[in-house]
Amino acid sequence: MTRALTVWWEGAVVGSLAADRHGAMRFAYDAGWLADAAAPALSASLPRRPEPYPPRQCRPFFEGLLPEGAQRDAVASALRVSRANEFKLLERLGGEVAGALALYPEGETPPRFETQGPAVALTDAELAALLASLDTRPFLAGTRGLRMSLAGAQSKLPVILIDGRIGMPAPGQPTTHILKPPIARFPATTENEAFAMRLAAGLGLDAAPAEPYVASGRPCLLVTRYDRERETDGAVHRLHQEDFCQALGIVADRKYAADGGPGFRQCFELVRRACSRPAVEVLKLLDAAIVQVLLGNADAHGKNYSLLHRDGRIELAPLYDLLSTVAYPDLSPRFAMRLARRATLEEMRRGDWDRFARSAGLGPPFVRRRVRELADLATARATAVAKGLAGSGLDDDALAHCAERVTDRARRLARAV
């Protein structure tokens, strides 16, 4: 017996995702989508074609819409679905995912949230209760008629803002923000990520806006979704995106380069091949790579970079999930993607950035100069960024430690070039 989900893109049918009785998925573009020459491909790994894509080719994109690790375990348990049954998880969670898509059982259409009455902001007590439930029921799976999913292993909740307060969307309504509570097993992750995101923006990089948000005394991070666009009349539209693993046809379990996931050479090749303005986007990726080293984000793997489809163009998405992982001794300090075969900043020597530049197809003098520029800027601005976040409900001492750590790394990085 074959089951199917219709894949929708903002009200238009893109194709059908089917699964056989063993759960193996196949994807086929809809004939109407293929007939429109302007209709884009779902992914760089799934070019438009009339022939169906077999499981090996379509699985990386679609399973890449689902949470990972303990988050997938918990949501599967809450829904009483096997964590390995990716099709069933998409059936239960696929109404609101990263990008422009929505997946609904064949024969159903996405609900029109406009007909369901206005959404209502949550009280502090309601929000605190929801956050407390995320460990056992990620994305509030199976409640309130919501079908939401985001990739990654960290607890998070897609939400909307109503007059500056957190609210839950009506079924079918696009969310506009992601609320990220602190990670329980590591101290000050909200301060760490808020500082990292704000510093990246302060260095001139395109980073998703992130603001502290205190819920019943609990500090969280409220991140504006870059894959949503608000019109002047207030209407919100979904923008399509695909992370680098999806674009390269790599499953989430292999997102780390050491496990067969993408390294920087593949990432730069993807940007040159897929982006509408490759020369511009390659430089943005270079800056991102430098800033990950500056921050000490050893967990910047293939799912932490994405391509964004906007106004008929494909560009590098704003940076997200920035964190100084070297602050936590229990986490490996080794880069998820090596630079010039080096796994840590401490291993880097003069000449390594030249080797990195050549592997990325860039000029070594230009790369060295850009490393030094960003390192010097970080040294000059880190303390001001931390002070700018002070008094926002976060731990001011933790923010100051973030600035000290990054300033030290920036000075060492400058010496390395």
C-alpha cells in the first residue's frame, strides 16, 4: 500500500511525496509545476524533471526538514511514531517547516488560518508552561492542531508576535519568529548565542535578528525568521530555503565533515554553482567561515548554512545558530569543518589561511587581509556588543565573559595571519 503527501509551495502544488509499506519515500514533481518554466526546483539536489526521485535521492531533502537527535526521539514518542518513520513524522509535523513548503495528506489542502479567528497572545504563565513541556513534546506536537517542525537538535518553538508578545499560530498560519530556551546542560547559552549573533551583525555580516526575551523570569532568545517576509499590509509569506546538506543530498546524520558531510571546499563549490550572484555570496561565506573561528563555534556543520530563495534569486541565507561552543569543556573544540586541515585555532599556523584560500578558490592575500580586518573589528567591538545587551534580562557577567573570550581569540587569530 502506498501513502502520499502533497507538497505545497504557497498555495501551489509542487509534487507528491509517497511512501511504500516499508516507509521508503519517492518524490515526483507535479506536471503543472513542471509546465511552468518559472517554477523553481525544490532543491539543488532535486532538479526539475518528470521522472520520480527514488529514496536515496529524495530522502536527504525531506528528512532534513525534521528535528534531530533527542528532539526527534521526544517528538516521535509524543506522537507514538517510530523515530525512523520519517514519512509519518512529516505527515504529523509538515504543515509549518523551514522554507516555503507545507506537506499535507493527499486530498487535503492547507487550512486557511484567516477563517479561524485572530490568534491570541499567551500569558506569561501559559508561555512558561509551554516552554516546560518542550522537553517531552517538542513543537507542541499533537496539540492545538499544530503541525510544526524545524531541523536541529536544540529545543525551539516557532511562534508569532502579537503586539510584542509571544503567541501561537492558528493551523496553517506562517510563524514569524523562533523562541529558543536555554540549553539546560550548558550554562548561559542564551547569553552566548545572543552575543554571538549580535557581534556577527556588528561586524557587518548578514545574521538573523535575535533579541533577548524573558518569559516568567526565564531568559530566552527570540530569533526573527529570515524565511518569512512581511508585506506592508501585514501579510506574511513563506520564503523557500534549503540547508547545505539538503542542497548537496546529504542526510542529517552525516552533517559533520568527519562523517562524510560537506567541508568548506564543497560549500564554496555549492555557492558558486547554485547562487544567482556567486561572486557576492562567496565573499559572504568567507566572512561566515572567519567569524565561526573567531567565535569558537566548533559545531558549524553543513546544516548551519542555507540557501535562501528570494524574488527569483538564490542567495546565502543570513547566519543563524551561532554559538561559542569552546566555552563548554564537555563539547569537542574541533571544527566541524576543518580549515586547511586544521581542527582548532590553536593548531593554525602562518600559511594555513593561504591553503584555505586556495581550496576555496580565493586569493590568499585577500583572505589574509579579510581575516585581519574582522579580527581587528571584533577586538574593537566585542565589549560594546556585550554592554549593549546588558540590562536585557540576561546575565551581564556571562555576557562580559563572552566578550573576553572572543577578544582573546580575535587577537590570536590576527597573529595567525
